[in-house]
Amino acid sequence: MHLSSPDFLRDLDVFPTAWIRVWVPALDDPGTLKQRGYTLVDPDPSAGTFALEFARTGTPRAAAWRTSTVSPSAIPATCHLREEQSMRRRLFLAVLGSIAALATSVLAFPGPALAANPDQISNPMQTTCLQPQNASISPGVLIVQAACDGSPIQRWTRSGPAYVNNGSGLCLNAAGPAIVGHIQTIQSPCNTSSSQSWVPTTSVPGAVTGVKSQLSGNRCLERAGGAWIGNGAWLSPCNGTLDQQWLIPSS
């Protein structure tokens, strides 16, 4: 599978065992993401091209996303380099062309205006970010999804198990009003309550992850009604589906 992007290999010390980790829909449940890892083949930094190889023997589960009719329109991925290059560049691959037809695909990476902001809580494709409704700095305001713009009101700092909003100084709280069986999130003065305690479901820095609330019950942060501007973020039973996958601040 031959891919190209001017920004992918830029400023990276590419070497023979460099590899990428991607999150793709599961075969039996397209709403659930599974991890796949691939070594970069024939990387050419000057041309911005590289390839991935797929071994199609037996039941090709690891490569099925490439030919599936439910192939994703965008794929969250991280690039893993030498140990001394500790920073993992978040790469969001927009697949162009027909993967199902096994055509050569061209992947485009976001420019600086859409680049990953490590302080945001966003969906994996970074089209929506969490912030207080109407950019309010008042306690009790609902947390909603808005177009990612990197503003302070969309930035969050990890403080122990809590997430503190950089614009309001208030914490992400899972003790908002209930609606259709879900608990909505709000911002409120920071304290040590379980409703402000959150645990990522993966410990890999920069990886797509679930965010589990320490409020009673097995409940995770979820985009209410999908990744749509204006929709909220609420608690739902943890199930690993796409609407419960996030990019979050690591510190």
C-alpha cells in the first residue's frame, strides 16, 4: 500500500525499524477501534512517500480494514521512532481514494492549523474539542463539543486524576444533570471528589484512549450523539466504542 504526505517524514530521523500504530474499526464491530502496527517500508523523506506491507494468508484479519467496505475515512495513528526521539508525532491520516477497490491510497496530514494540540480533549480525528458551553468561565456550565481552535477555554491540564480547564480554572466534573439515562459533564471548582477523578484506559502517551470516571459504576466519558459541534459529553457504560475514544492531555 503506497502512501504519500509531504509532512509525514519531515524532521524525523527515519530508520529501518520505524513503525506506526494505527487504530482501525474491528471486523465484527465497526464502532470499536483495534490497534494495528506496521513497519514503514521504503520511506523517502525527500519525496514524502512510504509504504505499508500486508501479508494476505489465511484469514487476513490484520489487513482486513484495508479492503473492508466499512473502511474509515480517517485513521488516528502514532509514529514510533528511536528511543532518543521520545516525542511521538500524532498523525491523523485522511484516506483519499478507494481502499475497498485496493487502489493506491494518498494520505493527507493536517497542516499547522489542525495540528494536534496536546492540551485538548478531542475526538480522535480532532474535529471537535471539549470546552464549557459558550466559552463560559462560570461553575456548573455544561461541557460541550466545539470546533477545535486551540483557545485557552479548550485547553486542559492534568492535575492528579483531575482535568483543569486552562481558561476557567475549573475542573471537569461528572456530576452534572441527568438526561435520558446519562450523567452530563460540567465544570466546577476543583476538589478531591470521585466525580472529578478520571482514569485513562491506556497508559501509552499520545494514544487514543477511553476515559473512565471514578464515580460509582463502570462508566466512561462519551460524546453525546457522536462528534457534533454543540453536542455534550456525558457518562455511559464503558464499551470501547468510537464515541468513547479520546485524545487527552498527558500532563
